[in-house]
Amino acid sequence: MLKFMFSLVFLIPLCFFVGSWWLVQSFLFFLCFLFVFSFPYFFSWGNLSYFFGCDYISYGLVLLSFWICAMMVMASEPIYRSGYFSGFFLLVVVFLMLMLYCAFSSLGLFSFYLFFEGSLIPTLFLILGWGYQPERLQAGIYLLLYTLLASLPLLLGILSVYYSFGSLCFFALGGSLFSSVFFYFCMIFAFLVKMPMFLVHLWLPSAHVEAPISGSMVLAGILLKLGGYGLVRVFSFLVVFSYFNFFWVSVSLVGGVLVSLICMRQTDLSALVAYSSVVHMGIVIAGIMTLSYWGFCGSYTLMIAHGLCSSGLFCLVNIVYERLGSRSLLVSSGLINLMPSMSLWWFLLSACNMAAPPSLNLLGEIGLLIGLVSWSSVSMLMLILLSFFSAAYSLYLFSFSQHGLFYSGVYSCSLCYVREFLLIFLHWFPLNFFILSSDVFIFWL
């Protein structure tokens, strides 16, 4: 694993060379291509180095991180064109990729916590440095306070694990170590805020609305997955508290339905996609909390699928924002007249967002439906409403943005760049292509 880390470290000086924008992006794609060949075939820890290793869940999320970070550079081409601190921007992206790589491939709880918190710093720089509106300062403080406040109890929990058990390695921690409810709450609360769970989700829409396209892509695509990854890791030794999990499942499912209704009345395209992330992550939390095989597999699949789908939708919203200067549905209705060639991609990604076949979202949601209904048949009512409203707000997003009268102040027709078509294609293609190898996502054993 160290070879990829050193490759990222040695990319940092390259960021400051004039005209190295596309070179850095090509290197990120190349590292992604090389990482594909380090697949852990035996579903156990492999590629071990001193502090780092890679098992099955880490592999998928590190691969997703490489893919999204390479496309962040591609999507942020206007920063390069305008020369708005483009070298520093590349430095922030590469540093963020390094933090994410180290977090997902950590072998111990403390090193995971360190890089989990470290990924917050470059994200904050992205929002504060390249955000669009003055409110980005407030959004950055929201993000910082929510995440840091919830993470302090996690540090205390990790220290108590080390004090009691003498080791922090993931594969050395197993069984029921503790019986304190306070310890259980300390260990999972930071991850629930990071996901985010309903009731502690208010930092996410504000951060998405104020962040630049690269910030939105990395927030939706990867940073929310840090919470899910952390939950999967800590539940290996929190099984003794499984009788508390019905509370989190209930909050997540009811919250998912309520947030779906909030989505139905959004006029800001970016806020709508951000709230839909909260809905999807709610189902993922519920799936992990069942502690069942189907719940874990379905959550893992939906995390990968949501990372690609949500990131692609934010790219589409940004393409509209660059043309119209607004993300409001009132201004950007009738886009099929303005950008007819982009309407197909709006339709395809909206369909993926509502878990239409053959997308990976469908596979993940089927796994989660099986896991949750077999855990408790009462959850079926909320899942029915959740599935229906997910389809409703996805159709609302597509129909209101593409159809209707378009605002007379915009141009009559706007062509898109090949770069933008490639960007959307690179989100959509793996999202629908991986359904052909669904056994990799669902059948781990």
C-alpha cells in the first residue's frame, strides 16, 4: 500500500508546475488503473505494509476515492482557465486524496481517526477558498463544529479501547469488549454525524450549496462514506449492544421519509441533490444497524453507487450553474430547449437516483430491503414510503428542470464541451456496468 501513498506524495511538487493541470489528472487516473490490479481476492487483509492494508471494503472505497478525485480535477477546469490559484487547488485535491487513502487503508483505530479528521482540513479549504457566495464561511464553520464536536467522544472511546485491550488493530478487536452504554454512544456518534443521520444532518445541505463543484463531489462521493466505513469497522466489537440499534434504524427510516418530503419542496437544484444524499445515507445506516449479512452487503453496494450517482448529479447542476449563473429551478426550467444534448444525461442519472435498473443503486436497495424486512417486518411501511418518495423527487428534479417554459433571459441554445460529456459518462458508465459483476458486491463469502 505504501507504493500508492508515495506516488501521491510525489504528485504534490508537480501541482505547482505551470501547465501541469491535466498531467496531475492523468496521473490520478493512472493510479486508479494500477490500484485495480491490487484486488484482494481472498476477502481478507492483503497488500499489508507497516500501518496500512487493504481488505474488501477498503478496496472499493479507495478505488472510488481515486476515481472521484481524478474527476474533481476534470470538473474544475474553469479554475485552471481563469488561473484562480490553480496550483494550490491541485495541492488541496492531492492532499485530500492522500488523507482519504490513508483513512480507508488504516489497520488501526487511532490511525483511522487521525486521517478521518485530517480529511476535514482540505475539504474546508475547498469550501472557503473556491466557494461561490459569502455564506461559505458559515457553511465551513457548520461543517467544522458538527464534525469536530462529535469526534471528541470517539477519541475518548478509542483511548479506552487501548487502555482495556492493549491493541487497536481492526483484526485483533473482536467479540464484546465493553458493556458501557456511554462507550457505545461515543464510538458511533461521530460516524452518524459524518453520514449524516437525520437530526444531525443540517451541516450537509449548507456545505453542498456553498461548496464549489469539486467540494460537492468529494463530500457526496467519498466523505459521507467515511461514516459508513467507520460504523462497519467498530461494530465488530460492539455486537453486544445490538439491542439499541432499533432506535437508530427507526430514526433513519422515519427521517428518510421526512427528508424525501423536504426534497419535494426544494427550489435549489444543489440543495435537492444534497437532501437526497441524506435519504440514501439513512437507508445505509439502517442496513448497517441490522448487523446482518444482507444489510452489510447492501450498505456497501449503495455507498459505492451513491458516490457515483450523487457526484454525477452535482456535475450536471454545476454545468447548468456555469451557463445560467443560478441553481434555482425557477430560472433553470425548460433546460431541454437550452441544452438538448444534456437532457439524456439528466434523465439517466435521475433514473439511477431513483434506483431504476440496471443501476448499482437498485442492487444495493434490494439488498437493504431484504436485510431490513427480515430484521423487522414493521420497517416495511417506511421502506414503501421511502421508495415511493425517492422516485417522486427524482422525477420532480428531472421534469421541472428539463420541461416547461424557459426563462427569457437565457440563451436560446447552449452547446456543451466534450469534457463535460466525458465527465458525466465516467460517472454513469461504472454505475451501470458494475451490475454485470454483482457477485463482487453481494456475495462476499
